[in-house]
Amino acid sequence: MKSYRSERAAFTDPDTGAAVVRYTGWRGNSNHLYFTNNSFYDGGRRIVFMSDRENAQNLYSLDLESGEIEQLTELPQPPYPMGYGLHESFVDPVRDACCFFVDRTMMRLDLRTRAMQAIYEMPPSFRHHILSVSADGRYVYTSIFAEVPGARTIWEEDAFLAHVNASPTDPDLLTFCHEGAWDRVDHRLWLLDLRVGTPRKLHPCGEGEVIGHEYWYADGRRIGYHGHLRGAFQLGVTDWDGAHDRAWTFPFRTGHIYSLDERIVVGDGSREGRYIRLWALEADGYGPPRALCAHNCSFKTQEAHVHPRFTPDGRAVLYTSDETGYNQIYLARVPESLRDLPPLSALSPI
């Protein structure tokens, strides 16, 4: 399999002054993994990403210091334009392994030895959603669209179960959602404690309230989310047991969000804004957002979403943009003080 010299290109965002690195420059799409799915391994020095190179879609490893790229898989290619949805893969940072689906087969790739093995086979005519790995690396979780005969069923419902996310610190906790339009599903956010075996609702929504894009904080005990209540946008957090559930209104809407804790939240603005934005929690709630950098992403496909995610140390934001015409992977440095960044309201269009 092939190796590629560094494709990195460093620049300073002209609107915000932030230091940004574009790590991929192939004339084809490259994407980091879905924002709730870990991409980092080797102590945060490398990431796994998917890329369309040599007219084929595979997984690759990127050294964030040198910029060098190594091909990890050599998969049989389905007829164009079909693909494997490799952005739904998940990296287990405990064991330096990556789990992903190839058609109906779930694969586990050892990122140190490159050994690959099949660990699960879906029944015919079934489809899967994103993967997640337990904190101890012993289990891989996903959701599929129907009953799975011959497998241990943790929980099943007559609903579209999706976005299974395992706690990064507690191997017995995971969340999932009832997928669909946020204002039409019966309830969005569910917690499943494997020691108990039955799920329960987190953050029951009142009238006129919707939430989504839930994700685990780095402590593995709290879950962040965003949404809106009667037109007011909200950022929220709840403990895994439903305690200390709190939501704050915040200025300017966003699409996907992510954070390591409640102190600083990153958002992409979705189709309504061209800047990655950062909110800092103040004494009375989240203050006006600061613009980290322009992403200029089209959002025209699921892969062409910004999906911002903090690096494990919180010092930078990993994201994808197709502003060059192809999806490429970027890393924007977060300054020591957010006051070094311009208010989002000072930039146009936002």
C-alpha cells in the first residue's frame, strides 16, 4: 500500500488571524471521521481519515507533525458512485485500532500491525449506522435497521435507533437516539446502562423544545447537546443519570457542535454561516461567539459537512471543508484567549 509525502499547507486566516493547516491536497475528497467518532490515536499524534485516491475510497493515517500519509486499507471498490461510508468509522485510542464496515462486514484494523479481521456480519438487506467503541476497547457498538437474529440484543424498539455513542471513560454507558426530524420524534436522547439493560430518557423536552447532535464530554459522565426552545437557541448538558440537566440560550445558531466540557463549545454554523465559531461559558451563560476561521464549506453532501471537533488537548479544532472544490482536512489553532479572535457579529456574512 502507498505512502504519500506531506500535502500540508499552512496559512493565517485573513479575517481572524488564526493559524490554520490544510493537511490534504489530493484532487479527490478526504474527510476526518464523523464529529462524535474519535479520529485520534498514537497519543493524539495521528488521525485516521478516509480519502478517495487512485479512484478508490480507503482509510489512511495522517501524522499531524510531519504531514506524512500512509494508506491503511486496500478495499474492493463498489460500482461508482457507491461507497462504504468510511467517515462513520471509529478509532479505539486505547488499543490503537479502527473499526469500520465494508458492506455487511464489520472490520477491526490494528493500527500498529495493520492486521485486519472481520468481527461481525450483518444479515442480508440490513443497513448500519455509525460505530462507537467502549472505553475499555472490548466492545464495538452500532445500530442497524432491523432485528439481528443470532446476536445478543441489548435493546430493540419499533423506531429508527441511531447515533450510538459510547462513553469515552465508562465501558457500561452509551447513548442512542430516536432518529428523525427533531420536532417529530417521540424523544431524542436515550441513555443505556449495560448493567441495567433498559434505557431511559435524558432531557425530556417540554412543549416547543427540540434537541439533537448529542455527544459525550471528555469526562465520559456528561452529555452535551443543542437545540431550541420556542425560537431561542440552546446549548445544554446533562449528567449520564439525568441529574444536573441545564441548558443556556446562546446567540447565533449553529449546526453541529462539540466540546470537551462546558467551558468552550465549537460550532460550524451549518448552511447559515461560513465561520467556525466558539462560545465561552460566562457567569450568566454563553457569551457572543468568536469566529475561529472561515470554513467556506458547501454542506452539499453528508461528507461535505464541517463536523468540527476539538483535538484531545483542546488546543485546536479538526474540521473538513470543500472550499477548494474537494473535501479536505484542516486543523485550526485555538488561541490562549478567545478575546484574540473577532466577534462573529463583526464579520459579514456570518
